Amino acid sequence: MPRTTRTRVRSRAKLLGAGAAAVVAASGLAACGSSDSGVPELVWYTNPDSGGQAEIASRCTDAAQGRYTISTAVLPREASAQREQLVRRLAANDSSIDIMSLDPPFIPEFAQAGFLAPVPDDVADRVTEDVVESAIEGSTWDGELVAVPFWANTQLLWYRTSVAEAAGLDMTQPVTWDQIITAAQDQDVLIGVQGIRAEALTVWFNALIESAGGSIIAENSTDPEQIELGLTSEAGIRAAEVMRNIATSGQVGPALSTGNEDSTATGFESDQGGFMVNYPFVYPRGLAAVEAGTLDQATVDDYAATIYPQVDAGTEAAPPYGGINLGIGAFSEHTDLAYEATECITSTENQAYYFVTNGNPASDSTVYEDQAVLDEFPQAPVILESLQQAAPRPQTPYYSEVSGGIQREYHPPSSVDPEQTPQSATELIEAVLRKEQLL
Amino acid sequence: MSTTTLPPAPKTEPVSKPKALISDRAKAERKLGWLLAGPALAVMLLVTAYPIAQAFYDSLFDYRLTDPDNRSFTGLSNYVVILTDQLWWTAIGVTALITVITVAVELVLGFALAMVMNKALRAIRPFLRAVILIPYAVITVVSAFAWQFAFDINTGFVNSWFAWIPGVGADTDWFGDTGTSLFVICLAEIWKTTPFISLLLLAGLAQVPEVLQEAAQVDGATWWQRMRRVTLPNMKAAIMVALLFRTLDAFRVFDSIFVMTAGANNTESVSFLAYRQTISRLEIGLGSAVSVLLFIVVVLIAFTFIKGFKVDLAQARGDS
């Protein structure tokens, strides 16, 4: 190799080496959680949304007046994948995780593993003021608040006004699943439920068993072998019965076993749409479809929402509760600032902004008095009422096992046998918790 | 009855040369070989042998990622749990079915494509190769989503395009049943990896000496006779290597199942089972045991191909 070429190669290699070193050094600095100016940088791991959390981060950075900045990092789309990524990093004591947007069912697991920094008492008092009970319950583990309630989601019973009228249903009063099945059969319309083998199925089943007065977990414990399930209780059997009745009603369409929130919304938008249990996003989705010219305005005008159906007439329904709560990483170097930031993020103004712009309902009940919210979401009062009645999914560090077992045994919903399925699901989940069986 | 035995063979000198006779040049070449291959070998050991050893070690423990303090040695109990669980055998069955179907179809299709590429006009050959390779260039997850969207009951076009086929209609939920789900999964796998097998077979076809083909033609052999007596025997090594690589690959099927069914309707493969235990349940011990068993099965497949079918990897590479 000629000398000049060799020199050039060497200098190029040096440049590359220096560049690589600079990148490593820069990433190392970034991991320390301080920006160039020395202002602590809080990293907020968010679930994907329409940009609302990034905007709130920017607003709170401005409000902090130089004491800290918040940058966002987006997690995977599915809640289970978000949990998988966060758990793996926290198990390695990742100090770059300051604030996390957490799906409520996974909060006990994070808390039990010591992945969440304790919530200071004064912060706990402030962030639970005016917050709906289901969101507080969803942020609590072992009697203590371990996360900050942010936004709270719930499923409503969506129906076409024209269909309900034609079927003679009085929607000003709570209705039961049996009434809906009869009305749908009478009018030959679809009942939208989520029967896919995924978290959505657990959400549905949990709402059914809670509405029947029972719980998936009858006796909770931090020891997996001491957890007692309530699937074979009277409420558990009744929940299985209702699930089977809906699945075999002939009104759920051909794709119940793969139906998720989006596909049921698609079915509800079709000419056969009649009833559906789903989250409030279906309303802005319908409006967007009208704007895009794929749906008639008259169809969306026909939309109405009420409280989740009852399992037994006269027994108040327990609608699903979801949403996002904020956890502070136990290994963060700025837990005090991170908790300060969560108070800004979950302020009434920011929750109202998030509700109006991103369609994610607030956990703060005072937000529902905001005129902008009421203008954008005519269903806001029903959402608040639903959140006040809602029941969280089982609160356990072993949620994945419990939910996975439910999904395996209760799928497809048409195969559910109230005599057999609760027993087989109990046996499976208990064996999985004892680590004697695969899932 | 008499027996005839051969006279004892005269003693001969060992065929191999004594070490002292290795020339300096051979020594230098051997040293250079180690210098060139050594770093790659070290990296391979680091990225493959180490994780395999770690997985085997972890598989002997009851170890949950979120509860490292309660980690305890349990010996082979994880293996007992797995091997006595019906789910494992179902997953093995599903994986074997996908492997057999996809590899068989890919071999036939891949061979046909290789023949087309081999015989294509010189002018269009590069273009043809590029076109055939497109599916292989697509990321598996992307391909799985594309096939899922195509067959989806709400958004897919397959139901309306193929409504003329008996059994297919607007209400056909391809992912609602085991058979139809596996059909789409296999289809996606075949579409994606047939180009790979066809490329390997094309390399084998190119090795068949043209003079043999011409001689057979002169002797009056038909196309089928030339294929059976000349082409196939001469590319046996390439076929076996293609089969080996694809079988090992197919047995680790994961992406398509993850995207299309997430294991619903008994479509779980062994890799998916390992994912569910390790990543979803965070049971590192149990998941590692599933992974080790998968590794053993894959090694057995490779061993069976190499020893059972006498696959000569060097010959397929054109070394001999």
C-alpha cells in the first residue's frame, strides 16, 4: 500500500475512532440525565398517542422554569410489549427511566419488584384529590399509592339510537346483556364485543364477572401459590354463561374470535351496527371518518352511549377500567423532580387538554366540568359515571399469568362452557402460578 | 461348508505423513488460516456459545426476572414440567407441520424458479433474479403484516377476490380457526423464503457440467431422463444443503405467528412458546429450558441431515 494511502486510511480510522468515542461519551452523558446546560433532564417513557404526552412534556418543561426538562421516549404500541421493555430495563437497574406511562394491570408487578420509587405522602395527597376511585385503585398496591393517576379509560355501551328505539329499549335506564341480545336478534344487528385472544378478552371477562358481583381473584396474595381464584364462584359461572350466550347469539358477526376494539368499531360503523361495548375513542373515530368521507354524518348522529350493560337486572354493572398512570423509576437519579413533574403532567388543565385533543379521558373528575371537554365529548358525563362504577382488572404481580390463563381457556368465546371452563381455567392458572405448567 | 478368506494384508506404512514432514509453507498457511479465522471463531463463541451455555445454566433454576432474590436451583425440574405438558407437544407438532409443508413446497417451487433463472435469456437474467429475490428482501414482520392485512376479514381483499372458490366468502375468518390460520402462515413463509431456496438450487444447477447434458442429449435422453439421471444426481449436495438450511430456519418460525395469530387457535410454535415463558411470563428458568430443548431439536435435525443423508457442505460449496 502506498504511504499516502496508508496514512489516509490511518487518519480515517482515527477519525472513526474519535467519532465512535464521542458518540459513546455523548450517550453516556445522556444516560446521566443532565442536559448540556446542567439542567436535569427527565426522560418520560410514553405509550404511543397522538402527540399529547409530548406536548404536555413541553408545557411542563416551560412551567419548570429551568429546574428540569422533560423529554419523551415512545414505547411499543401494545401495553404488554411496553411492560416487557420496561421490565427488562428496570431489572438491569436502568437509571435513565425517570417517568413511565404504565398500563394499570402491570403496576402491582412493578411495585412488588421494587421498580417504582415510593410516592411521597404529600404528593399522594395532592395527586389523588378529585380523582375517580377506579383510577386510585388502579394506582394502588398493597394498600399504598405506588403510581400517580393520569388518564382513565372506560368502556361504554354504544348503541344506535334508531336501533334501540325500534327494539323498544329504554336506554335511559340500565340495560342487561340479555336485553341487548334479544334486541339485536329482533333487529338483526351486530353486538360488538372483543373476543380476540388478547388482553381485550380479559377486559371483557373481568367486566362480566365484576358485574356479576365476583372477582377473578377471590383472595389475593404476594405468594403466587396462595392466590385463590373466583372463577368457579356463582358470579364466575354466570359470567361464563353470559359470554357464551353473546358469542352464540348469532349477532356477533363471523369474526368474534379475532375481534378487537378497532374491528368492532368498524362493525359498528357498518349498516349492521347496533350495539357495542368499547372505549370512547369510537366517537372521534366516527367523526374523522365523516371528515374523510367514508362515513355518513347521519350514522354518527345516530351514535349514543350509556353505562356498560348489567349481567343481572338490578345489579349495577362494573365497567372496565383502563388508561395510564405514571410510575417513577426506582433507579432514577431525580425521583423528587420526577414526582414534581407528574403533578404538572396530571394537572387539571393538562388532563383537559389531553382529553380534548387526544380523546383520552381524565382521571380528575373536575375536568368533566370543562366546557371544552363537554363540547368535544357529549358523552363526557357518562364516561365520568362509568369511571366511578368501573372495576380494575385483578391487582396482582402475576397478572400476566392470570390474564394469559383466562385468554387461553375462554378463547374462542363460543367454546366457553359454564360447566367446564371456569374449572379448567382455575386448574390451569393455579398450575401456572405453581410453575407446574406452561402458558 | 468352506469359507474363503482373503490373505492378510501386508503391513504398510501409515498413509499420513509424520508431522515433521509438514513444510514450512504449509505451516505458514496453517498459521495464516488460524489468524484469519481465529477472530471470527472467537466472536462466534462469544455470541453463540456463551448465550447457549448461559441459557442452559439458567434453565436449571427457578428464576423470575422480577424476583431475582428468590432464585433457586431446581435441577432438571423445568425440563420435566415442559416435557410432561401437552402444550409443548402441540407446539412441536405445529412446528413440525409448518416445517414439512413449507420446506416441501419451497423445494418444488424453488427448483422451478432456479430452472427458469438458469435457462432465462442472458439479457433478462439479472432482472429476473432481482425480481425473484424481492420477497426475501422484505423483513419477515413486514411480510407477516402484509399477509395478515390481505386475509383480514375486515380490511383484506382475499375474501372478495377469491369468493368464487368454494368455502371462501365475505364471512371467512382465516385467523379464527387452526387450519386456515396455519394455511396463511405457511403461505406467508413460502412466499418469503422460496427465493432463498431457489438461489441455493441455482448455485447447484450451475455446477452441473454442460458436457454431461450434451452427452445425454446426443445419446437420445429425454428431458425427464436428463433431469433424473444427470441434473439431480449432480446437484444432490446443493439440494441437501438447501433443505438443511431451510428446515433449520423453518423450525424456528416465530414472526408470522406472532403477528398473525399470537398463538391463538393452537398455532403456537416452539419458538413462540419460549417467547411466552421468557419474555411475557418473565420466567427465565422455564423459558431457557424451552430454548435449550429447541436448540437440541435443531441440532438433531442438523445431525440427521449431515450424517443420515450424508450432506457434504464442502461439496455444495464447490470445493471438491
